Amino acid sequence: MPYIKRKIENQILRASKNFPAVILTGARRTGKTTILKNLFPEASYILLEDPDIISRFRTDPNGFLDELKLPVILDEVQNTPDIFNYVRSRIDKKPSQKGKWLITGSQAIHLMRGVTESMTGRAAIFNLMPMSTEESSKVSLIKGGFPEVIIKPSVSFIWFSSYIQTYLERDVRQISNIRDLPTFRRFFSLLASHTGNMLNRSALAASVGVSVPVISQWLNILELTEQIILLPQYFENFGKRIIKSPKIFFSDTGLLCNLLGINSAAELERSPFLGAIFENFVLNEIIKYQINRGKRRDVYYFRSREGLEVDIILPLGNRKLLLIEVKATKTVFPSHANSLIRLSKAIKNHKVFSVVVHRPSDKIKNISALQPGVKALSVSDILDFMKTIAYK
């Protein structure tokens, strides 16, 4: 399989020269192992999903680690979270050795507990999402950005179906003792139809036929395994009464389209979910932009009880905010900027930038100035715009 260079590589290489350990988290099949093998070809490799290897570690942890040739890639370390205690001891004996422990994990709940308890100050931690439009022009609404789908788009339907089945059978069963996987699978698909909506646990529970605590547990599983994103409300109210529920999004629009039964560009154009899918796509690209540059995810939405809503708010530091309204249309109108103008007028003590992000047209020249103080930009243009105003 051809290797596609990832934007996060420079951050990983820099960290490997300054930290004893580098930890790369993310959903399954985002390319974590591939990146580390490409960046560190001399490293030995251990897959901690192999039952024999797991048994060897649990029987004699120190003996197991003594046999390793450093640097080493420890893959899917969530299966042996106790390994962090033993790795920490070895790091503390030789703290000057950098980049010797290269670790991946797909389940944040188990992985991060071990990091917090054992690896503070000893490891640089990164998150890897599916590929971005900056990394491949083949990333799209309907195919998403999983590397294997990008490389072989003709088998995307089979790939996503297999991915969902594997996810249910391995990750979900491992994290929780869910016995009714068919109902969980139905909930997963139902959640896709709520993309871009505010989270309503009671309505989801009624639709699936389970209790609200069960819905909360299942949402937690999906979030911790990085299948979904719960986008929080912005923390300042700007003098307005705000709604505090998060909004539901998926980490990859290819997976989202598969769950919605959308398998072609024509079906996507006719789908009532096109607007929500495009909003999800724009959000994903912004988050990837942040984390691929070593920044934390820092993105929100705004909605007041009076109905004023802005799709995305990005704090840029130095009292600057970027307000983004997302429209799936290829034709933008001045009225699309109304909510941005209303909210920007209510914001005090911040410098505000306002943008309507829309789908580009191949036949019509895009409009850059929509209303005074509001730009109309495509997805690629908004990423370039972010570079000019804050992210250097």
C-alpha cells in the first residue's frame, strides 16, 4: 500500500527528540502504526493484540521488556495498560534516552488512565484522525479520510461495513459488557441521522428502547473510541441565555455516509442530510488542522435560547474569535451571514472574524466578500484564512 505523508509527522519527529516516549492515539485504521513504522524504520515492532504476546507480558513483564530491542513500537497498548508502570521504571533509569518508546492505542479510556498515572512528563501525546484535505485531494464528504478508503475508494462500502462489524465485535465488547450488540448497532445508525443536532438523550432512549443511563454509557463508548465528536457550547454567553447541550458529529464523514446508506455522489446530493454532512466535514477539517499542528482541539458552537445560532466558534488567542456559518449550497447569499453579524455585534472585548463556508462551484467564480466584515470561503480557503489570522 503506498504511503501518504501525514501533516502530524513533524510534530512526532520533534517530540521523539525531546521525550523518552511518544504516544499516538486515535480510532482504529487511521494510520497510527503506518506513520510510526515509516518515521522509525529501525524500530522493532510488537503487536499487543496477539494473545501469545499478551500472555508473555502478563506472565513476566520485566522478562518480556528485557527481550525488546529499542527503539520499539508497542502497538494497541490499551490491551496491556499495566505496561506503562514497567516502561516508566525503565525511562526513569535512563531519562536521557529519547524516542525509544513509540506507543499506539485505540481506546482512550484505558490508554489515558495509564498515561496519567505513569507517564506524566515522560511522554508526548498526539491524536491522529483520518486524513485531511491538506493531506490528500481524494478526501471527500462521501468517502471521508480513512487511508485505506482513500487508496482504494472502489471498495469503500465493503471496507466501512467490515470496519463497523470489527469495531462492534472488538472495541465495544472489550470496553463494555454490552450483550445486545444489534441494538447498539441500531443506535449507532440512529445517531448518524442526528448529526449536527443538539444531543437529546431522552429522545434517543425512547427511539432505541433503552434507558437514558444506557444511552449515556453508549455515547461515552463512541466518544472514547473516537467514533463521534460531541461539540460543546461556547463557554461565554455574550449576554445571552445559552443552551448547554453538545451537538453530535462523527469523526469521519465516510463512515457517517455509510451509516446513513449514502453510497454515491448522486445520493448525497438528494439526501436531506447533505447540510449536516457538510457541516460535519468542515468541523472535521478544522479539528484536523488544529491537532496536526500539535494544538489541542479547541472548537465550539453557539446557540442562545432565543434561537441565535452560529455553527462553529474558534478561539484564536489574544482575544480573537473566528465565527463560522456552514452552508452546503454552492450559491451564497448575503442573508447567510445574518447570524454571524448578529452574534458579532453582541461580542465585546474580542476581535471577531466572520466567515460563511460553502461548497465551491466549478462553473461560477466564488464570492469572497459577502457582507461588510463577512467572507464567503470554501473549505480549503478557510484553512488558508486561519493561517493568516492566527495559526502560524
